[in-house]
Amino acid sequence: MRGRFPLSLKLALALAAMGALGVVLTTLSVQALIRVAVGRYLLTRQEPRWQRALEAYYRQSGSWEGLEAYLRAQYPRLARDLPPEALSLWVYDRQRRPVLRWGPRPAAWVPRRVLRVEGRPVGFLRLQVHPEALGPNAPEARLERRLHQMAWLSGLLA
């Protein structure tokens, strides 16, 4: 007894399903890359500001004592429009002991930036920005949503 559908139709359907699955997986991969790219973009805007502020603090105080109170007071100026929950800010002393832990532990890919005063290392900074914690009206959040929409539209067209 023969099957209901010819082999050529079965093969065509299997190839179409594989193509659709490939498009969906590619679109999901692009979505993840968009999130990482927006986070890294925000990081390139934030990191130099925080690094300079931390180095200036150490230069003035000679230690990390009182750092948290100082950064809380400086937060609006340093973070600009970022809500506190959008930031993971970890500072370490020269011996790599944590001095300050704001937010969850930064991802493994986040590098440790050396903090220097007069050319000598005084500590390390690990900073990560979490785009998912931005308010819905933040320009970066709107850009990310638009890029996600474009990725899905491209996937549908593919």
C-alpha cells in the first residue's frame, strides 16, 4: 500500500520546515545579539565616566573608605538617565578584594578595568549595563524594540 502523499511533496514540506526553523533560529540569535550590542553601547558611554570618578575619589581620599556614600551622591551625575537597577558596578581593591558591589555580579565576559592613580594600579572596576532594566521610554529601549521588530520582519520576509 502506498502513502497518501508523494515522496516529492514530503521532501518539499520537510525542506520548507527546515528552512522556517532556520529562519526562526537565526532571528532569535539576532535578537540576542541586539540585546548584547545595546548593552555594550551603553557600557561604552558609562564606563569612562565611572572609571574617572573612581580614580578621582581614590586620588582625593587615598583609600576606598566611604566610596559607597560618595557614589550614591554622585549617581545622578554619573549615570545620567540610567535607573540604578540597570547597572552592575563592582569595585575591587589592588588585591582584588571586593570594595563595592552594586547590582548582580557582572557577566563573565565583562572585563576588569584597572583603576590607576599617578600611573599605579589602585583597584579594578567591573561595570555592566542591563538594557532590560531601562524604562520603556529610554531612547536605547526604543531603539532596541525597533531593532527587534526589524529582525522579526526580516525573518518573516526570509
